[in-house]
Amino acid sequence: MNTTHPYRIKARFETLATQGQAALVTFITAGDPSADATLAYLQALVRGGADILELGVPFSDPMADGPTIQRASERALDGGMSLQKVLALVTAFRVTDQRTPVVLMGYLNPIERMGYHTFATAAAKAGVDGVLVVDLPPEEAAEFHVEMLAAGLAQIFLLAPTSSAARFAAVCRQATGFVYYVSVKGVTGDKPVDVAEVTSRVAAIKSVTTLPVGVGFGVRTPATAAAIAQAADAVIVGSALVEIIEQASSELAATSALEGFVRSLKDAMTGARSAMGAS
Amino acid sequence: MNASSDSQLNLADASPSSFPDARGHFGPYGGKFVAETLMAPLAELEAAYRECQADPAFIAEFERDLAHYVGRPSPLYHAERWSRELGGAQIYLKREDLNHTGAHKINNTIGQALVARRMGKRHIIAETGAGQHGVAAATVAARFGMTCRVYMGANDIQRQSLNVFRMKLLGAEVVPVTSGSKTLKDALNEALRDWVTNVDHTFYIIGTVAGPHPYPEMVRDFQCVIGRETRAQCLAQIGRLPDSVLACVGGGSNAIGIFHPFLGDTSVRLIGVEAGGDGVETGRHSAPLSAGTPGVLHGNRTYLMQDGSGQIIETHSISAGLDYPGVGPEHAWLKDSGRASYVAITDEEALKGFHALTRLEGIIPALESSHALAYAGKLAPTLPKDHIMVVNLSGRGDKDIPTVATREGISI
């Protein structure tokens, strides 16, 4: 087993911390519209400045996602994407990139179907670093957690505007890698973020954990990314990237548009942190 | 059995099952598989429901509404002519079709609307397949002065246009769902998305014994009035318990409602009848307990219709109300434990049951209920004449008349 991967997420956050930077985490759906396209997109995201890659595992019933990511899942499933093929895609990505952390994000049922142990072993072997299962809260995660731990994979949990302070602490105790604060009540890509509100909630989470805190669900523009980067350790952008893929005239056009947009996000985040440091 | 012990909301019905456990699990099934945003609202709902269960005033109001608004108790009717024709078991029908709004669904929506009112929520949302639950939700919303939005698959809107108009008359907004297979499961996805977005002031009335904890337990408790009445009526009218109880199973709320009070009566066979569509062997059906595998969907672990990669597959049934790829987690547990058995009836067979009851008893049943009737029609002739069989006639068939006509090439 590749012994470096359990530490890829941690190493990335540590490096960024020494540079005074927040991580840019990008989400796209695996297989939208094909596995080959996704591989090219992932490489473009890294070129543009993505620090961590979140790869969506498509599911037929994506209950926590808005229409943009629902449509991406449908396109991917129409193209024959499956959890098994997502792992093959990560293996292919690792041929040229051993450093960028990859986190799978999806729903529990495909993982249940594969089996927790089989999945965890195969994911680690493929070069996955962490897994976020949207519909698996810590209360139901004990059995899965054991397999994730054994395979050296980070188990990333969500926190939400509805989570109590007591829950912040309880969830963080079970989480590894980083925690993901859902910045709005709603589905992915739904509403704009209230930066002031998010800033105070992130501070509350950071008071109970040493894990990095990422913020996502509603970050769509460089300006918002920059504002969030001043409060959080990571900024997660998804629906805006999936829209670029959906609207591009060709895969080549999507590849260059993704790279350019990610660069604009990263530049805005870097600028904001430098300004903060200077002030 | 007297009327008051018969009507306890807290189930003192000699059940060997204390399920679900504190985490909402029925053995390996059930649970709370939802995104973090819904964990707090579900905890809040459970706390409110526990208060209601312990409050005699709540129970009294629920029972008053069941009696005077719904029209309970519903009769237990001996279908003598049909039984004679079949030449075997004596079939009794639990007449949920005679409830206000025409199905068992209203038992649950009254209960949940009372919980919503206690929680101070003035806006309710619901999902619906055949439209019966949507109508029942719109009905209680009208009565309690709440606003109501119903999510319904675009395909179901087409096949149940009468119920869509009923909901609109009642003041509800009906939102067509065009994602996925455009049926009940997609309506549930969309209702969950609405709830997560408008969670502060919205109460989600789930129409069946599925979804995350505490819904499977709460909906069951509200529907158990069916089984408690049936049990008491059997003792009063026949002088003994029935030998078998049959009910159709989509999500499974009418079935769990009539089964649960009999769980401790081990002499009573419990048989759930799923929608076999074109036939279980064709793969075109909605029978996860008969031909599915366990998995996680809509907040709970249960039997599902899924492919080898864990994607939910499209279901098929003539009956919109049974066209669902999952089933309540308690049924999954009852199947595994062997306490209940589950069979499937095809569209064709269900139509035969529909016509048999209509012609021989003058009762037009819902296509959902017709599945249970069809299996009764197959089973009864194999049983002795002193076998007492109860079939839950969960709804009336007026809404299905256009479907039956189209299917049989008749224009009305």
C-alpha cells in the first residue's frame, strides 16, 4: 500500500498554513460527461490552482444536491459511470499526480452495495485520500469509520447552520482530514452565502477542533471565495464549476474555462489573505 | 376489548417488538441517513412527537378527529358473496376506503398536522404518488389553516389528474417533479430538498412508513388505529382473531397499520402484497421485498430496487401509489424475522381483483388495494371455509377509473 496517501490532506493544509493561504477545494462530478473528460478536467483544476480535488460519485437520487449537480449526476450515469469506475479514474489521475489530495463525495448506497471493506481497501489502493458521504452522519457511521481508519482514509463530515455547538464538538471528534461547513440551509448551488454569519460559525467550530475547516454550498464567485478565505481554512466550490462543464461548447473549451476560473478564484483568495496579513 | 384500551396511541398491543430502538433502528434497518442539515430538525421533531405521545390532550384530540372528521371506526365488512364465489376462506374487508378523502392516508396526516401545530409550523409540504396522501395533506392543511405544497412526479400528475385538481381545490400548490423517473421517489427527493432549504418554518408530512427516524415509527403509530380496530372488531363480530391479514405494500403504511397490533398474535398470518408490475421475473415491477436487496435511500436502510452498482432503478406498476423502489424499514425487519411474508401481484392480476370486488360486492377498490384483493382471490380458494381472512381495503378506486378505462381501451 502507498504509505504517503493518508498524509496528503494533512500535508497540503500544513504547507498552505505556512504560506498563510487557505485551500481551494474544487468539486466536479466524475464521468460528467465521460471518464476521459473528467481526467482532463481534474488536471486542469490542478493547473489553475486547486489545492484539493473533490470528486463527486454520481447517484440516481442525489437528495442534498441542487439541479446543477443533479443534472451532472444524470449525465454521468447515462455515460455508464459507477463507483468502481470512479476508483479507476482516481488510479488514472495518480499516474501523473501523486501530490494533490483527492476526496470522494457522494451518497452511501453505492458504497453499501460494494461493501464497506471492499470499498475502503480499493479506494486507498486507487489513491483516494478522504471520503465524504453526504447521507452518513456520525450517528450511523461507526462501522464505516472502522474500515476508513484501517485503510488510512480521512472521514470528512458535514456541519450545518442547524447544527448546535454541542454537535460541532461531537462531530469534530469523529472527523479526520477536515470538516466541511455547509454555509447555507439548502441544497448545493442554492443560495448566496452570508459571509458574516459564516465567519462567526467557522470561529465557533475552530474553537472546538484543531482540524481545518472548509466552507462550501453557495460559493460561486472569486469575491465570495476571497471573503470566505479570510475566515476558513478551505473554500469549496462546486456548482459553479459544474455549470462551466455543462455550458461549454466542447470538452476542450471546458478544460480551459475551468482552469481560468479556478485561477481567478485562487488569485482572489491569495490576494485577500495577503491583504489581511498586511493590514 | 373496550374502546379506550383500544385507542391508546402508545402501543400497548402485546407486541413482541419494541422496535424501533432509541436510534430508530429495526434490527439492521431504519436509522437516520440524512445530510447534517436535517439532523437537528429530526431531533426537534422526535422531541415534539415524544411530548405528544405522553400528552392525554393530544391523544384525545387525535381520537376526536378520527371519530368525527375521518368517520372512524371504519367498518369490518364480511364480503360474503365474493367469499362464496371463491369457495374457501371467509374474506372480511377493513373499509379504509370509507374514510374521509377515501383512503387510510388521512389517519396519518391528521396526526402529523396536530404535531406540526404544536411545533408552531404553519407551512406543510408533502410528497405524493397516487395523490391520496397529497389530498389527505391538503385536506388537513385546509382544516388547520396551514399553507401546503405537494410534490408530485410529472408522470403521476398525468395518470392522477383528478387528485391533482382535488389538491388545488383544497388550496394546495402542486409542484410537478421532472427529475429522475418523474414518480414518487423523485417527489420524495424534491420534498427533502424543500425541507432542507426552508427548514425553519416547514413541517414535512411524509406519507408512508419510510424516511428517516422518527417518521417510520410516527406514521406507524398514527396508522395503527386500523389494526387496533380490526382486532377488536374481529373479536366482537366473529368471536375470535383472524387467521390471516393481507394488505398491499408500497411504502407500507396501510400494511404496517393493520399488521402491527397483531404482531404478538402469532397465530395470525401477516401477508404483504407488493406490486409485481409486468411480473417479478421481467424486472419491470415495484417489489423490493420480493426481489430487491438491502441498501440506503431516503434516510433509512431497507430493501431497495437497485442495480449492481447501487443505483436505484426505475420501478413499474399500474398503481402510482405502489410505484416506489423502497419500502418501510419495519417491513424489511418483519420479512427477515419471518413474522410477515411478502408476495407480488402483477398489474393484470390486480385488475382482475379490481373487477371482482366491483362486480361481486359493489365496491370499487383503489388499484393499490386491488393487489391485496387479488392475492386474497388466489389464496382463499386453497383455504378451509372457516378460515378468517382480513384484507385491508386501503382506498377507494374513483381516482383509478381513468387508468382502468385507458388500460382497457375504453374512452370516457
